[in-house]
Amino acid sequence: MRGLKKEILFRIVKILDMGYIVFIYFILGIALAKLSDIIFGIYDEKEEKKKSIIQLGAEIMLMIWSNIIIFYVARNVVQMIPSPFHNIAGFDHFRLKELGGSAILGVTYVYFQTNLKSKISDLHNRLK
């Protein structure tokens, strides 16, 4: 019975740590998306219409390539952030698989990056 209580406590700590990581990735995703919008500029529909499909596609690819680099750096930074749940009930924060996965970061980042979404929508409409 004592081993079962320890296992349950371990699982609870693990779930709490997963929530902690998701929260960090979510906030970081929003912040980086807003920063990217500042760097890439505001979407100007009149200016975008002047661009060819090839130029628009190339800009989207450049933005996606930049996003991949940002994801890589952000994921490595998040992996170095200590957790308040580390060493509770024998839990090792740095062995958590979700720490290396940045799906939440990617989804949040792309969702809140208005310039990229507008360009992709424009390209989609042109290709119809």
C-alpha cells in the first residue's frame, strides 16, 4: 500500500510538471509570435497584392525557416528552466519527455503570428 501511495504522488507531481511546461511553452509562444510580427512587420494587403506568387511563397518559406530556428532555441532554453516539482516524490524534471516536445509552442506561435497567417491565407486564395 505504501508503494501505491508513492506511485500516485509521483504521477500527480508529473502531471503538475507537465502543466508547468505547457504553461511556459504557451506564454513563450505568444511572446515570440508578437515579437515576430514586430520583426516581419504588419501585413499590408495592398503591398502583398503587388508580389508574385513565387515571391510570396518564398517569404512564407523564409518565415517558416526562421520559426524553426526560433523553436529550436526556445525549446533549448525551456529545457534549462528549473521546475518547482523537481525531486518531489522522486520525480526528475529533466527526464520528462514533454520537456523536449514543443508542439504547444509551435501551435501557439503560429496561431498568434498574424503576419504569417495572413500571408498563408493570401497564398491559398491566389492558388484557388
